[in-house]
Amino acid sequence: MVYPEIDLSQVKTYSILKRKSRVEVKKLAKVLSGRATVQELLEGLPKILKAQDFNFLIDRLIAARRKKKAIVVMLGAHVIKCGLSPLIVDLMKKGFVNHLALNGAGAIHDLELAYWGKTSEEVESGLKTGRFGMARETAVKFNSCSVLASNQKIGLGEAVGVKLLSDRAKYSRHSLLLAAYKLQIPATVHVALGTDIVHQHPNFRADLTGEASFRDFKILAHSLRNLNKGGVVLNLGSAVILPEVFLKALSVTRNVYGKIENFTTANFDMYLHYRPLVNIVQRPTIKSGYGLNFVGHHEIMIPLLAAALKSRAR
């Protein structure tokens, strides 16, 4: 059986000179010298895909700082475990963070680093024997922060900063929450009960922790009003809790204050997760603003982000 074939001689062609192309010579990467500066590195990146998005984000962050718009940085606990606290503290001092949001685990790692200079236990070995999460001092200190928050009617994030300052924690210079307190930057801690190691201790006050974390939710929602027309939200490594908290807080803010639009969101993580992609990058910026997503290891991406901001902002 001989089947009919299309006659390719009938194909209509056109000149490449009339075709719109997505890659051009002017967009290619530049070869750098061995002594290239960070700014030269940024300028040498190809003007394509994520490299172009990255430079765009840097410009948006610098513009937000200049216009005194909200720059909300939400941190997953793994960012602290990757040793990046000093860089975040430096960005806070440079004006590139004016609201810091952590989940409960992030606050615990921050607290442990500040008091004892170490954090992040071996989960596998501890889980086998039932010792995982049973460090006594961590639970005592964290619970005292919840009590302090209740007594002073402040949020949990601020309470940790107050406690670290009053206790003169030995390694407090590495604390995000203490730095925020000293710089008078709102720092909020968003706890999901049952997810953190301190919740399994007999002294844990779920009522006081919930009260303080709920106050932090309202503080975050208030901060989001200044996203309108130029603010930036960075989600650095929170896969579930903070994307969910942010979405609800944004809805409340729009309900109370009206339009919150034309801002930029960016998600940084090692993997592509559903909630950050939808709740950070896509939904909040529908029909206005920009949503960006970057996949890479925190210990590489965040130092690059910090260096880029400091270099271009000079």
C-alpha cells in the first residue's frame, strides 16, 4: 500500500530578516576578566530568562528602597541553617528589609544560634530514640518569649528580640530577630502548632504562643499596605507556612485598605513547590505587578542576591 505524502515543495518560506527572534547577539553573556566586580558580573549575565529576571528584581528592590515602599522578606528556617543570617542582618541594616517574617522553626534556629552559637540537630539519630527535639534549654527560652509577649502585649518576633537583648545572649550579633528589634523593623513569627520542637515540651504554652503569633499576623497584614505601587515581597525558602500566611494577610489588607497592586514578588528555593509558585508568584500579582521564581541552593543564591544589591545600590 502506498500512502499519499505531503508535497513539501508547496511550503511557503520567508526571510529570517523578517522573523522576530528571542535571542540576539546583544543579549549574549559577556566574558569577564579574573578581577571582575559584582556589578560587572551582573552586567555580563545574558539578557535572557532567569538572568534577565534577576537583574530586574535587583532594580525593583533598589527602587522600593528609594521610594520607601514595603520590602517584606519571608524566611524559611533552612535559610538560617545554611549559615546566611549575617547576610540578612546586613541587608536589614542597608535598608533592603523593612519587614521580616519567619515561621516557628526559623525563630527557634535564630534563638539557638544567638544563645549557644549552634543549631540544627541530627534528626535521624534522635528520632530513633525519642530524643529528637527534646533539648530542654531551647524550650525554656522559647516559652519565656511567649510569656513575655503576653505580658507586654507584643508580637512573638519582637518578644524574642527583647529577650535576647535582656539576656545578653553570647552570639546575639547573628540574630535576625534581635537585629530587627534594634533597627525597629517589624519582625513577625508565624507558628503552626504541632510543627516545632518546642511544642512537645511540658512547659509549652500553646495559648500564649498562639496569641503572640496571631498578633504578628495582624502586624504583617498592616505592613503589606505599603506594597502598593512599588513594594517587593521575597519568599526565601518557605515552602508551605509563609506562602499561606502571606496570601491570607494580603486578602485582609486589601479588604481593609483597598487596592494593593503593582508590586513585585519573588520566590527563591532549592525546589519548585506548589504553594510558593501559586501563592507568592502567581496569584498576588494577577493583572498587576510581577511574579518571579528562582530555583537554586540558598547558600549560593542568597549571597549572590545580597552582593548584587550592595553593588548596584552604591
